[in-house]
Amino acid sequence: MTRTILVRNKRSMRQESVPLTSIRGFAALWVTSLHYQLGMADVGYQLWPGVSHYGYAGVDIFFILSGFILSAVYRGFAWHNLGSFFIRRGFRVYPMHLAVTGGMLLLWIDAYLRFGVHNEAQNLHWLPAFALLLQPFIYHRLMWNAVTWSISVELVCYLLFPLAILALRGARLWVLLPIILVLAVIEHHLQIYDLYVWGDGAVARGLVGFGLGMAIRLASQRVPVPARSLTILGELVGLGGIIGACVIGQGTYVPIFAGLLILCISYDKGIVSWVLHAPVCLWLGKISFSYYLIHEEIIGLAWTRFPATRLPFSHDTDGFVWIAGVIAAGLVLSTVTWLVIEEPFRKLGGHIARWLERHQARRAEHLRNAPVDSGGGAGRMPAEVREGVAAG
């Protein structure tokens, strides 16, 4: 049984859902458009306030998407896979985060040595907590790379995921549907009142979205795969609902429609999922984590070296041209960091996790095949213990 679970997990991890990967890129672009707009507004430019206003909901889409994907990949999770699970998650998050932190520290040192000044949000005594991604739970303010609060909350979701998947994967549909309804209502409430980015509020925000994604995925596995026409309809309702909610000023419903869209594109047979198979969409999805982590530093660095005011066009045109160049530079740099940091370390984590799984499988096989000493002699394993190990 142990071997079967491990093989199933390995196969599922190798099967990448292109639409689900691609949609991450658009969520990241939406979040970053908000940050770009806020940053440019501070220096007198109003670029795309209508498009970016609800960009914060992209973070909640990340949480839903994460819970959805992990529930698909690790539905066969068992306790002996706990170590390999956390190894994969750690190598997915920390190498890129620490690389960006190192780059920010070098810039801090350069600014301090050259000008004798530093950003108040980048005090060195905060650096250890920030490097460990503990800052939202210790200090109630944004510091260093502000966007990492959501990564910290994601780690909390990872810590609780093993318990949640073991508790819910056997739940019946009539149990999961009320859970989805309750979490959707809470998600809507949070969008209205409690969009925290630190402390208990941030954790609640992450857990609700992550749990909603989990419940949607597990419930979908208990019903037949819908027809293609129904999948297309669901995609259009989900995407149209996101756009319509923003247009009419009801962006609080965005995560709900996003959950429907994620479910429908996961079937990979609709119009939206077909579009998301485009190479450029997949590329955006693959580099989305790197881009999310570095985008604010790119805009700050670019403005100090070459502000939009140095461009020869009109005021608004200067802003658009400058921000287009910054976004392009960020995408190029994100591609590089994905190639040389994020992806190699993700693969390294996968290799280590698979080695650990093989080692545990061999150990379990050895214990199963150990001879039984009916006399209870030393070095022998009692039959009831051996049967428990064999059962996984």
C-alpha cells in the first residue's frame, strides 16, 4: 500500500495542469498592476486605476488556487510522506525568497554607504524574522519585501494542509458542499471588512481561501466530469463574473467567481483553458512567483535610477512608457531568476523528496518482510506491529 501511494503521488506531481499554471501569471500581473498604480500615484501619475483597483483580490486567487492544486496532487497523502511534502514546499518558496532578500540587502548596503540613508521599513533588526518569513506574525507592519506577507500565510496553510486533507478527503459531497458555502460567505465578508496583511486577520484570509480551494477540488472529485458545453459555460460565467464584478464596483465577489473559473479550467476542455495553453500564458505562469517577489523592488530601483520625468513625452505618456519599460524589465529579470534559481531549487527539492520517499518505502518493505519470532526473541518484530506497518 505504501508503494502504491508513492507511485500515485509521483505520477500526479509530474502531470502539470497548463491552464492552472497559466492563470497564476494573470493573477500575479493583476496584483502587481495595483502596486504599480499605487507607486505611480505617489509621484503624480494616474495610469489605470479602474483595472488595478481590485488587484488585491489576486492574492486571494493565489490562496484558492494553491488549496485546489495541492488537494489534487496530494489526495493520497499519508503521514510517512510528511517529510517529503515539507521538503518540496520549502524548496518551492525559500530559495527565491532568500535570493531576493540578499539582493535587497546589497541595495540597502549600497544606499547606506553612498548616501548614509536607508528605508525605515528595512531596519536590519527585522531581517532575521523576514528571512524566515515570520514577519507578519511578529511585527504588525509591512517590511522589506512587503508582498511576502502572503507567502508567510501560505506557509501556515502548508503546515495545516496534512491534517486538513486527511480529514476531508473521505468526506461525502453533502459534507463538502456546506463547507464550500460557509467558506464562500466568509470569503465575501473578508473582502468587505477584513483584508488584513499581517497577524491573525492575514492568517484567516489565507486559510479561508486555501480551504475553499481544497473543498472545491475534493467536491469536484465526487461528481461526474461535466460535458464540454457545461465546462465552457462555467468558464465564461467565472471569467465574466470576475470582470463584471470589477466593472460594477462589486469586486468583493471576485474570489467566488475565481473559484468557479479555477474548477472549470481544471477540466482542460473549454475555451478559456484553450487560450491558457498559449506558450506566452504558460511562460507567465511559470515565472509568476519570481515576478511577484521582485516587482516592487524593480519599480523602486528603476525610479531612483531613471524616473519617468526624464522622458521627453507628455506627462501621461511618460508614465505609460516608463511603466511599460519597467514591466518588461521585470518580466525579463523574472525569467532569468526562474531559470537560475527558482526552477533548479524546485527540482533539487523534488530529488531530495523522492530520495526520502524511496528510503521510506525500502524501510517499510524491509519491516514487512522481517521474520516473525513467535517466541518474542530480541531483534524480531511482533506480528501485530508488522501488520500495522504494512497497512501504512
